[in-house]
Amino acid sequence: MLYDGGKIITGVVIFLILITFPFWANLGKAAYKYPELEKAAQAKECVEATEWMRGNHMQLLDQWRDNVVRGATRVYVSQSGRQFDMSLSNTCLDCHASKANFCDRCHNSAAVAPYCWDCHITEPKGKS
Amino acid sequence: MLEKALSGSKSYWSWVFFLLAVVGVGFVCYLIQYREGLRLTGLSRDVSWGLYIAQLTFLVGVAASAVMLVLPYYLHDTKEFGRITILGEFLAVPAMIMCGLFVVVDLGKPMRMLNIALYPTPNAILFWDFVVLQCYMGLNILIGFTVLSAERKWIKPPAWIMPFIYISIPFAVSIHTVTAFLYAGMPGRHLWLTAIMAARFLSSAFAAGPALLIILALIIRKATRFDPGREAIQKLSLIVTYALIINMFFLSLEFYTAYYSGIPGHQHSLGYLFFGQHGYNALVPWMWASVIMAIGSILVMLFPRNRKNESVLAVTCAVIFIALWIDKGLGLIVGGFIPNPLEQYREYSPTGLEIMITLAIWAVGALILTVLYKIAVGVKEETGGELAPH
Amino acid sequence: MGADRRKFLKLAGLGVLGLGAARPAQAGIFPYPNFPKFPWERERAKTNDSALTAKRWAMVVDTTKRPGRDAWAEAIAACNKIHNVPQVGNVKEEVKWIWTEPFANALPDHEQAYLPEGVESREFPVLCNHCDNPPCVRVCPTKATFKRASDGIVLMDFHRCIGCRFCMAACPYGSRSFNWGDPRRYLDMDHINREYPTRAKGVVEKCNFCAERLARGQLPACVEACQDGALIFGDLEDPSSEVRKILKTRYTIRRKPSLGTGPGVYYII
């Protein structure tokens, strides 16, 4: 016997409706599409393979951060043996020149707001 | 037992809503400070800690003072305190919560505060402060609720709580010692670089905390059907008197070392606080007010006739609390930064926003204290304030 | 009924705690030590071939070479420019990495009434001393400020700093500044050094002995700006370095040496 059973069950049902909102409210809408990213002009390949970067650029940047800031090592040797200066603004944005047309596209659609840009320069080559 | 806080008289609810209003205004002020940065406070490159950290320092002392009820009762069977150890424990909890809040509002990047736990640094005294404060707060919540619910059921507290109670005694001393160590280990700050810092902290804590407890006990007797007991209050007043005498004695020791040694570095901060230096004297009236209030209170409290008169006692305890707040919650922290390490005098005064946020956090503490005391008093009114024989 | 509900709540609480602890343990969220995590990662990071290395970097300030007013202006300007140091403009919130002070403020332990006239009027550049036994490092609760093991430079990790300002209280030299507000409001963002980040509101900053320049084989900006060699920079533990040579021939003093901090900035008076 559930005391106040009527109220409890009503509450649970309302909770379930609210918590499954993203699922039933998006029924019939199109599947998630990867945003269109502006490709880098100069280089053919990124620091690492594209798929790997897509999944791991966050960890890579963390590693770069710790190596540069806390260690004395600033040169990254990629899995293919190429060497890069470990710098978000000076290496990554050197090729991916427009943060708005590259980084922000995926970040906005995934509702992620990394605050790297509070400090790191978004236009390393100056205002276009 | 929490339901006891949800029913009360009109004055109870007016008080609660008043506190909530203060908290609300302060919270909005904090949002503004969060967005704009700490530049909205009176803090500066030279006086980088001010009102917020001073409150933390003072309140750690108030929290430690619960031990002044626990130690005599559990170690020395001072029966009078049996009824009111819960009041000490339930004062420590909001005091610790206020300490935590004052740290949060003082941080430049509060969203990163868990870095202290993620990157433990054993050589950093602030890390230990964090650990010890969390432990002591947890201890008091655990002990308070366990003992109270046993009391409600007319049974002895369970045996497993006793080790926690005993360990809370050295912990109380340790939280304030560690907080004193924050200051006493700074090589460039001569006001704080004294071996007696921890002792001063403890003595002023054991005067201010019990003074507040006395006032709260008297309020409880007036406002509820629970009487904390005349004898308990009298014993506490004795503790306050001795602790205050020791505290003022320790202060005089600082003056002796600074001025008899003749070393200018030792004198500069003390001189700034009490006599002003080179025309900078903003804190002089405050410090003298504190000393005069404290000495006056000692003279009053020395006479049993005064201590036994509960109106005189109440007023004197309030004066003592304020005097020690000025000493620790204003003078000590700000004074340590003036003059700065380059021997320059740059003064500090808090801004309105800073004061409002401070008041709001005090209101949070008062609110939690009210709720916890309502619960404790509710239980005691139920059981008639009698403890199970033990 | 009451006892069962209590038991349920206790178990549920423990369960949530347990779940909460499992995930961080799984994800390796405790990143201590930070880098590199796995042995094969060590080959991924190396120093530049041109990097300048030392066992312990130190600096000698030859104040006799700069007797005039504003004598150190170019050194200070060079540092401010390449590090995007915000020019706040008021004493309360100013951010300064290297600046000048009169003798009585820079070297109060050596203050006396009868100083040579030249010394009395001279300006002394003060900066972080990159101590051997730094109190700021000792007190930092997150190791956001740390002494780098490879070369003894006391550095800031702006990503980790929580802005507690304990390091500012601990520093006996007043070398550290806090960003009380957003530093970018005090920078001309069109004319900053784009190769170096700015900082954000809420972190502490100070001189870093130009670690980023040393890594590329360049001397610190202030040292380079003083073309007459008024600032000498080198390895204190290398007997053949410039710094050691000068220390052998000229008498130097340091700020507040009796505090045991072991400062690495020496002054020729």
C-alpha cells in the first residue's frame, strides 16, 4: 500500500515525461548532421589524422598545455614523425585561420564553450 | 527531525524571511562580482586579502569553540554542558559553511576550486586547511545529528559515535592551528611571523565562540521552552573570561617583542594598526576601540556578581564578540599587508558590494544556525531537555 | 516504516557516492603527474634544438650602468610588449612584471642614512627573483606556481591557478600581480604580441624569465633590450657562464637574503 500513492504516481509520470523530453520532442526531425567545416588552406594533413583529431584534439591540447607550461618541451613529434611547435594559436590556428568557420562550427552545434580563447589569441595573424 | 524547522511562530518565519532577503540581495551582488571580477572590491595588489579572508579567519575560531563544550563534558564529565553540547556542534556547522563560502567569493577562479582536491599538494598549508575544515564540518554534522536523534529516542548515543566525538577535540584545535599556520609561515609578513600566532588565534576563538554561545543560549531560553541551564551559562562565562585575559596578554607580548627589540620591521605593521605611520591611520580608531572594549569587558567579567547578572553578561558578551571580530576579522589580516614588502603604505577599505556580500554570507550562516537550533530545541522541548542516563 | 525509509536513503546516498567515485577513477581524471601519462608518449615531446638550457637561471643587474631617470624604460617596455602585460593605470589594480623602485624600497635591508648620492637617486629594477627556495611555490595549494626542475625558473600555470592569492601573500618581494578584472580591457587588442597569449580575469601573474624565449634560443626580452649589457643572464651553476664571471669580480647584493629564499637576481650597486 503506497501512502499518497495517487500523488506519487502522478509525480513520477510527470518526471518521466520531462526527462524523456529530448527524445519525444525531436521525433520525426532529421538526424544530426556534422557541421560543414572550412578546410585549412595550406596543409593537406593536420598534426594527426583527421578522425583521430576529431576524437582526441582535446586530450592532445591538454598534453601540449602541460608539456609547454609545466615542462620545457615545446616540440611535438606526431605519429607520422613530423614536428610541430606545441601552440594552439601559432600552430593550429596557423592553418585553421578562421576560428569562427572551423572551431566554433562544431563547438556551437555540440553546445561546448571552451574558454581557451579568454587568453589564447584567436587571430594570430592579425585582423583580416 | 528536519521537519522541526518547517513549523514555527510568526517571529521565527519573519526572521527566516529577513535572512533570505539579505541572502538574495547579496547573491545578486556576488553575481555582479563574478562577472566583473574582484576589482569591484577594495582589494588591491598590495592588500590582496581583506574582508572575505578575515571573516574566514574569525569564523574558523568560532567553529573551533564547540570544543569548549565538548571537552569538559566528554572528558571531564562536566554535567552542566550535557544539555548544550549540541548547541556548540550546531554552531560549528554554519561557521564552517560560512568559511567555505567566504573562500569561494574570494577566489579569482571559483569554478576551479576543486583543483585543490585534484592536485593535492602536501607542502601547501592551504591544502591542509581545506582537508581539516572539511573533516571538522563533517564530524560536527555527524556527531550533532547522531547525538540529537539518540536524545530524541531517549537512548544513549550509539557507542560508535564516541571515537568521532573524542577525535573532534584535537580536530577543533587543529583547524584553528592550521588556519594560524596560513599566516605564521609567511616570511615577508612581519606582523604574522610570530610563533604565538596559533596561540593567539586559539585564545581569541575560545573567548569569541563561547561568548556567542552564551548570547544564543540566553536567546533560546527567552524564545523557547528549552532552558540551556544557568550553571552551563555561568561555566561558559568563566571560560570566556579566562580566554579573553589570555588573549589580551598575548597581544601585549606582541607589543613587547616589537618595541623592546627595537627592530623596525617588527614594529611597522603594529605601529600602523595602533598608532598610524606616515599619516596612514585608517585602522587606528578601530584597533583602540577593540582593545578598550576587551579590557573593559575583562574588568566587568572579573566580578562574579556581574557574570551572574544575565543582562550584564549578555551585553558584555556582545561587546567581547565585536572586539575580537575587529581584532581578527579586520585588524590582523589587513594589517599584515601594510606596509607592503617594499615598505610602502597602501591602505584598504572594503567597497559596498564587498560588505553586502559579506553580510549575505553571515545571513546564510545565521539561517543555517536558526534551522539547526530550531531542530535541536524542538527535540529538547519534546524530551523535556532531559538526557537519557549515561 | 521509518527505519526502512532511512536505510533506503542511506544506501541510495552511498550508491551515488560510489558511482560518483567510479567514473573519475575510470576516466583517469586525477592527472597527477600530468605528463606524459604513458611511456610511449615520452618520445612525442622534445625541446627545440636551439633552446637555451641551464641548471639554474639567474640574473645580474648592473645598476651602475644606468644612473639616470627612466633608465630602465626600454627593458620594462620590452617585457610589457611581448607578454601583453595589461596597463591598468592605477596603483590599486596594476599588473607589473618588472618595474623600478628607489633604493629604500627595493633593498630596505641595506637602507642607511649615508648612501652615495648616485645610489640615492638611482632607480632599481625589481622583478620576480626566481628564488631557489620560493615561499610562493611552497604555499600554492594546486602547484599552479612551481619551480621547474630542469632549470629552476619559477613559473605560473595559468590554467590551474584558482586565484586564491596565497602566493601574493607569501612573496616577500611583492613580485606578483593579480588580474582583478579582465586584462583585455587594458590592452590594445589590435597591437598585442600575437605570439603570446594574454591572461584572463582571476589569475596571478609575474615575470617568467621569458621561458618561452629561452625555449627558442633567445635571451629574456629585458636582457636583450639592454644593449649595453646592464642585465646579465646566465646559468648560476655553470662556472663559465657570464653570470658567474661577473659574480666573481663584482660584489653583489640580493633583496632580503636573510629570509632564506635564495633569490636569483643579484644587484651591482
